[in-house]
Amino acid sequence: MAMFKRVFLFIAVNLLVVLTISLALNLLGVRPYLSARGIDYQSLLIFCTAWGFMGAFISLALSRVMAKFSMGVQVIDPSAARGEEKELLTLVHRLAEKAGLPKMPEVGIYQSPEVNAFATGPTRSRALVAVSTGLLQRMDSQAVEGVLGHEIAHVANGDMVTMTLLQGVINTFVMFFSRIAAWAISNAISGDRDRERNSSPMVFYAVQFFFEIAFSLLGAMVVAAFSRMREFRADRGGAQFAGKEKMIHALQSLKGTVEQVDESHPAIAAFKISGRRRGLLALLATHPDLDTRIERLRGAL
């Protein structure tokens, strides 16, 4: 059932992206960027920017809905909250007030053995903070407060929008330069004087696909590096809102649970408090090593 939900959501979001961008390009009157005379760089740039940014921002706009649907987040109703839910709600709202958020975020719980939490949403006033049942079961109250302070810092820093802008730039870069490289190489391979007409479309798309993979990998490293910097900043924010010792205690408590982190939802994984790092794949890790984060935090405040 969970797999069906993820597949359905993936297809629905991508159809929405395709339809929205196609309509926008038609309204802008963007012409095909390839012709017998070569590449129309202006049309190509508009095409790539539209696809690069609009896709990212549509995903951002739907981020709360997608998180609730794909992760099974149960949002706490403030009027009906009791016991543990009431305490969680009160704690998040207190931290949000300290952070100066314009509106209290929604608070939810999702069923998972991982010890984690995440924040998402399109703006600082339309955010969602969700915690796993594993976190509530295995962490003490001080560690929970540190974790939530970290997530509130993500919201206060506007990290969701910042990461979306960065991803839009990377998407545009990947699409723009992969198509230029594919056009140049496919025409060079044709070897004819009239290269524009005789270059093979199959060669063009094959080369484009190769460069999109290569440039996407480089772009993912840039995004991951920025994400790791953003985690240090959120740790400092969590220390300000929840207290330095509680934030350090939260990170120490996470050290024995890293292997249980669920990374099956990449769009959400970057906004969790903890992530995995393994060998060379550390270049693609969205979170720094926990020991490094603790050391940085001890020396920062």
C-alpha cells in the first residue's frame, strides 16, 4: 500500500509539472531551441529555466501535502490533543515563538522505527514539523526538545525555499549545458558539411542523456555540500531556541540510531535532523558527521 501511494504521488506530481510548464512555455511563445541553423540559445535558456525552476517550486508548493501523503503523517488537532500529543504541540509552539515565526507550524507524527524528525513547507508561515514514533519512544524530553529546536531553525532560516532556489539553478545548469554538449558532439560525429541536417537524433539524445547524468551528479554534490552547511546553521539555531546542552544531547542521542534512518524519500531526507554517510558517498550526504556537528556546536556558542 505504501509503495502504491509513493508511485501514485510520483506520477501525479510529474504530470502536474509537465502540464504546468508546457502551458507556461506556450503562453510565453517559446520556440523550439533546435533548428536547421543550430541552437537558439535564448529559447534554450528560457526552456531550461522554466523546467528547472518551475518543477522545483511546484514540488515545494506541494511539499506539505506530499509529506503527509507519502510518510503517513498524522497532523495533531490542537483542539483535540491530549497527553503526549499536547506536550509535543506545546513544545513546538513555544520554540516557534522563540524563533519569531509569523505563524505556528502544523505538528504531526509518523509511524516509523527511525529516530528522526523533519520540517517542510513552502514558507515560514506554512510549515509542517513532524516527528517519528521511534523518536518519541527512544528519546528523553531534553533530546526531543533539541531535535525540535533544530527543525524549527530550518523553518526560521527559510531553508526549504533556499534549497529549492539552489535546486532550480542546478536543474537549469544541467539541462542547458547537456543540450549544448549533445548538439556539438552529435554534429561533430556526423562528419558532414551540412551537419545541422545530417546529425542523428539518436546520437543527440544519447549524448544528452550521458551529460545529464554526469552534470546531475556534479550538481548533487553541490546541493549536498550546501545542505551540510545548512545543517550546522540549524544546529546553532536549535541551540539558541532549545538550549545548547539540549541540542548537543540530542545529537549525541542520535549517534546510535543513524543506521535506522529511512532514506526512501529523498525530498524529505534533506530536512531531517540525521542522515547517513558512507565512504565516497559522503560527497552526496545531506548531513555532516554527528561527531563533527557536536564539535562545531560546542565551539560555536
